[in-house]
Amino acid sequence: MSEPPTHMSPDEFRRAGRLVVDWIARYMEEVERYPVLSPARPGEVRAKLPPRPPAGGDGVEQWLSDIDEIVMPGITHWQSPNFFAFFPANASGPAILGDLLAAGLGVQGMLWATSPACTEVETHVLDWLVHMLGLPERFRSDGAGGGVIQDTASSASLCALLAARERVTGLASNEHGVGGRRLVAYTSDQAHSSIEKAVKIAGIGRENLRLVPVDADFAMRPDALAQAIAADRAAGALPFFVCATVGTTSSTAIDSVRTIGEIATREGLWLHVDGAHSGSAALAPELRWVNDGLELADSYCFNPHKWMLTNFDCDCMYVADRAALIKSLSVLPEYLRNRATESGAVFDYRDWHVPLGRRFRALKLWFVIRHYGEEGLRAHVRRHVALAQSFKTWVEGDARFELAAPAPLSLVCFRHRGGDEANQRLLDELNASGRLYLTHTRLDGKLTLRMAIGSTRTEQRHVEAAWHAIRELAPD
Ligand SMILES: *Cc1c(COP(=O)(O)O)cnc(C)c1O
């Protein structure tokens, strides 16, 4: 027998843990001072790592010193208040502590029986969120529906597609014997790439995904959706799934969920609504128009890990009728059989997503809600929307720039009137300056800058400084 490994004793953990927590707290204080975008070139981080792992162990002081020397130069500071790229990935103190406790408990919550609290806190907090966001009551767990935490919106959309496939092929093979029919899915040409990925994974076939054209505001054209469905039916295919987006990644375009939902209901399609970023806006009652028509949806998802102060990863997925979802994902091998499952009185969340195992993610979400309360979370989204609306008026007031899309929430898409090359140069110079980080999209074929406001610590002065930098570096 070999010697047992030297575990970190509880006392050593206490000491090392304090050092790590202090390190994180200092990072929170100093994050604003770092150049936002990492300047690292490919291979630069690896070149500083030793070619072989250590034979014996070393300690927390050395780890932290390597974090400072090796890792930090390779970090893009998502938590910087000057981070305006993509969409935000909010982190917060209570979420970090919830994650730490989840790691400390080390629970694997695949079944209710493997830690009842892991399942029940999750179900309960997701029901709270139905209330907090004004979501349809049919998503609550005490009826036929319910919520579950997925890792990301991509997984939620995949599970929605699988449930939709189950519903329609179940019907087809049992009642009509047409299980071999070609299934067709619909979303707009502005939808997130995860829908295409889900279609690929689910074996629907890329050529059976219709990218429905959009209107002048980049929202799906319901008339074009109805036409595409009719054409596919005429060709003998079986339309089964439509995904509407509330807040597209490119420009936060808002599809008309109500009109699309009426078509889906009439045509018997599963309606999934992707509110990954913008769903959090509904925390503020005056922004709840983002939920319009959601009562027609079969499934819905939004990401607290984007704009609701909950560290990555945390996506909340809701279904109106959990039966199809569970039917599409449930398997029960002998070694997982147990009385609680057989009683039917509990949720086993492994049947609600692709993996078997699951972390206790609900803890960080629970702590976030408890720390901020409904009012604090409301203030968070309100502040960013107000800042974005100010930024929008500044763009409108400068003749060198134009708005590229409506900015209904916290993202402003704009461009210099000087054309693609001028915008590319401006973007590169801004990002190289380290003062902020912006990313781009393409709207109406033109290169467009995206100012996505929503980091945990972004305040008015940061948005003002960003606009100052943009004006300073923009050509006349
Ligand atoms: C960010 C985003 C996604 C993907 O989110 P993940 O959680 O990273 O999978 C999907 N849809 C929309 C509209 C998004 O903005």
C-alpha cells in the first residue's frame, strides 16, 4: 500500500481560504485599473507554465503568485465596469459565496434522493422567479410545468427542441404512423447560433431549419413564418418547432412572441422563447412588456449569469408541461432506482437536462436574491437601461454617428458614418487603448459597434468615459 495523499487539513483550508478570499476582494477593488481586453498573444500563457507537473505539492502562496504572474496577463476583465462587449457575465459577492458553499458541500444532485435540498431549493427559487419576473403561472412547479437550472441557454434550447421532437414524433408514430416524416424547425435569421447547433445535435438536419426573414427592426416577420410553414406542409414536411427571441444577441431585437405564439398554437408547433439576455429586464415591472405573449410558450429560458448578478453558469429554463421534456430525457437504470423516484412525489432533475450529474447551482441564485432582494435586482436592470438610453441620445446628438437599430433596453448598436473601414479602425483603437472593450456585429450588411451596458459595477462615469473615448478616437 502506498502512503495516503496529504489532504489539506481543515486548519490549512481556513488559512488558505482566507488568502484566496482576500485576493478576490482585492481584485474587486482593483478590477477597474486593468486594461479590459487581455493583450496576450497565442501561446503566451502556456509558455510561462512548467513543461511537467510538480512531483510533490506546493502551497497557496505559490499558486497565488502564479495567478498574478501567469494568469492575470491572460485575463480579459469581464468584471471591469468598462466591459461593454458581447453581453455582460455578471458576478457578485453573494453568488461567489453561494458557489463556494456548493463546492464545500460537494453534493451531486442528480436525483432528489442524492440530496433533497439540492432539488427542493432549486424548484422553490425557480418558482420565486416566476413571481419576480411576472412569468406565466403555468411555468410554476405546482401545476404541470416547472423550472430547472441548466448550464447555459444553449442547453435549454437543445432540451426544448428534444421535448418538441418527442411530442410530435410520439404523436406521429402512435396515432398516424408517420414517424419517418421530415421535421422542420423555424427561427429568425437573427436568432442565436445555439438554435442551429441544437438542430444539428438533435438530428433534425441543418436544411430543415428555416431562418425566417426579419423586419426593419430585426424582429421575425410572422407573415413570413406563416408562409414558410404553409410551404413546408405543402411539400409534405412536418413543422414542429419555432424559437422566438426576446432580445437578439446582435441587436436586442424583440420578436413578437404573441403573434408567433398564435401561429404556433394554430399550427401545433412547440414554441420556445429565448430570453437569454433580455429576460432579466422583467425584474422591473415597467419593462415587463418583454414577457408579452409568453403565456403561449411551451418553454422559456433566460440567463441570470448574464444580467442578474449570478456567476456563470446559470440558465433558468421553464416548461409549461414537464411531461414531454421528461419523456425525451428520462432513462432509469437499475442502479438509480429508489423509493422516492418510484413514489412520483419528487423531481429528479437528471431527467430535465442532458447530463446525469448536477451541481448545487441554486445556492448562488438563492443568495443573490436574498442579498439584493426584489428591489435591489430591479434597480440593477433599471440603472443599465437608463444609462443605455442616455448613451443613445448622445449618439443621436453627434452628426458623425448613427444608430443602427432600435435600442429598447441596455444595448446600443451604432456606427460611424464613415463606413466599415472607419468603424473597424475605431473599434481596434478603442480596444487596444485598454480603456474599454466593445465588440461588433453586422446589421443591414454594415459593420456596427455594440455598446452593451450591464456589468455589475458599471456606473454613469464609466459610460461617460466610454463615450468620451469613442468621440476622441473617431475620425471627423
Ligand atoms: C448569449 C445568448 C445565448 C447563448 O447563451 P449561453 O448561455 O452561453 O448558451 C442564446 N441566446 C441569446 C439570445 C443570447 O444572447
